[in-house]
Amino acid sequence: MLRVDKVYKSFGDFGAVNGVELNVEKGQIVAVIGPNGAGKTTLFNLITGILKTDKGRITFNGEDITNLPPHKICKKGIARSFQIANIFHRADVFTNVQVAVLSRQNRTYTFFKSADKMAIEETWQILDAVGLSDKANHIAGSLSHGDQRILEIAIALGNEPELLILDEPTAGMSPDETKRTMSLIQSLGETRGLTILFCEHDMDVVFNVAESIMVMHHGETLIQASPEEVRKDKRVQDAYLGGE
């Protein structure tokens, strides 16, 4: 579904991403791991068009999406969450998701009908899927940190993605919140047919959830393989020891 082929990105003299390669098959849950500064978030920004590549090629469903603007990449079926929850803090939970649905439908305004009366059923379906229907009328900024991260996933689902990219989805969460969030992500993959790409520092989460793991170090791909192969790889062990 997604292929990153020898992609580069530099900031001045600093090479943040240096020939990275990544493959994500349809229906997989794939993790990207690496020490701080390895280039994981930069890679996600390149895939989603937030940054432009210096060199290399990114394809999605066989189509070249290299350096397309973010809104066009989103329309093609890729949705993204960020390290810091990206929500409308002053709006209620329902409206946060409804706006995403209406945006996908190009119905954020109309001369004939108030937008707040539209996409009601689909919005409720998404809130039910992520377990936030009982908080639909709550102001988003009043939610717990864990619920705000789940709301961001719900907003992403409003775009009907085929590929969901999550940047440290459990960062700052309690153990209970982490367990709930990762269970939700696995469930969404199964019930909605989503392909999921995520980066995460919690290795217990990564090795319990991911079907394939790509390891980055100094902007390069060390290995992409099964969790068992990655765990045994000496280069991975050395990279993490060096990162510590």
C-alpha cells in the first residue's frame, strides 16, 4: 500500500532522513522505532506532505504522492495524528468529529442547509467506534489526555482513511490509558479494515502490537522485519545502546 523508496531530507547541513526505505502492506500494523532524533517524525511529515523531500519517491496504492500537498494526500486516503493532540479545544467532542466528516464530503457550508444538521449518523458511528459517544457533548479541551488522543483518532477516521498514521499515540498516557488506546487501534484495524503505521517509544507496545517493525537510526533504515527478527538484530541492539 505504501512504499518509501530511498527518501532524503536535510535541514541545512543536518541530514534528518538519509535514504529511508519503508514498506507497508494493506491491512498491516507497522511500527517505526528508533532513538530520539532518529528521524521518525520527519519521515511521517514527508509521507503526509507536511515537508517536501529532497530526493526519493513515496507511492501510495501504486500512485506517486511525493511532495503532494497535505490536503491532497489526505483525500487519497491517508490520515495522521500528531505527537501533541491536534483538536478543536473549545468545541464539543461531537463537533470535532463532525467537522472532519463534513470536510471530507466538501459540505462544510451550504446555501440550503445548516452544516450542523449534517453528517449526524456518521459522526455518531465514529464516536461509538472509539468509545466517546458518552462524551459527545463535552468540551474537547476538558477531556483527559488519553481521551484527547482518542478524539484525534476519531477526527482522523472522519476522513475515511485507508492508512492511519499515528505519531506516538500513547505519549504521556497512564498504563491503563495506553492499554485502552492500543486495544482500540488494533480493533479499528480489524473492524474498519485500516492499515496502521505508527511510531512509539514504549517497546512493550511496539512488540505486542506491530506485525512489522522498521528501525531508524541517524535518519537511515537499519532493518524492517518481524518483531522477532528485529529483537534479535545486533544492529538494533547497538543503536539503542548508543542512543541511551
